[in-house]
Amino acid sequence: MHKDKIEQYLSMFPEVSWDRWSGEDGDITIFGWIDRDDSYKDFCLINFTDNEPYEIYSSSAKYTDSFCGRLDFTHDQCKRVEDTFNVSNMIRLKKADMTKIKYPATQILHWPSGPVNACDEHAQGIKALGNFMGAHVISTKLDKPAECSNCVNESKGKDRVKDGKY
Ligand SMILES: [Zn+2]
């Protein structure tokens, strides 16, 4: 294996923290992780044959195009597993977020102390409270499914009472 050659390739991806590899004699697979803005990581994986990269995979929406370009590869647009297969162990961006949500919010209320996700019912109450306090509370559309934080808090209160922890 030409370690220095492979090291040069790995150095072309400073965004990736390389983690593990397998294979032998320059026919190897190496993968690593990429930091994201949320608490998750994206992966990057390169397959080498004879010490030269021949495939690169990454889950990063931000970097995949650029990564492919650095190796002069064209970016094959990948497809979502949820669009083709149906298994219980897959990431569902489309519907599952909605099904996990017990108390869907319908809007974002811009309260003086910051935005609050609210259902219609709580939005009414919060706006009324805002008026009472002389604050003009406006609401805007949700950009992604979210829970109504007031409903969630109330349900937690109920659970605690039910569990006898009060
Ligand atoms: Zn609510």
C-alpha cells in the first residue's frame, strides 16, 4: 500500500475527520465524519483500488458536490431509501416527523422573548395575553413540523400528576 499517496488524497478533505479503514494492498475503504450545524454528523467514505480513489460517498448535502469535484468525479444524485424501500429501520424525513409529533403546532408566534411554536388554540391564548400586556404578537408559518410547546408542557404536567411525582 502506498501510504503517502493515500494520505495525499485524505488531506484533500479537511472537512472530514477520518476514522476507520479496511482492506489491503491499496484496495481499501476509508471512512470518516463531518461536523454539521446540528448535533449529528455526516459520513464520507472513499473506496480505493490500487491506491487510487474510484468511488466516494458522503451523506453531506453541503459538501458532496464539492467532494466529487475534488476527485474529478461526477456527482450521482443519490435517492432516499424511504422513497424506494419500506423497512422499519430507515430515516423518514417525509412523514415520520409528523407521526412522531403528538401535539402539532400550526404556527410560529413571535413573542418578545423569542419564537414559540403553537397550535391554533394556544396561539389564540398567547395573542390575547400579548394584547393584554400591550405587546403585538404576530404569527408566521411553520417551516417544518413541530410540537406546540404549550401543549407539550401541559402534557408533561399531567404525566407527572399521573405518576404521582407531584
Ligand atoms: Zn397547543
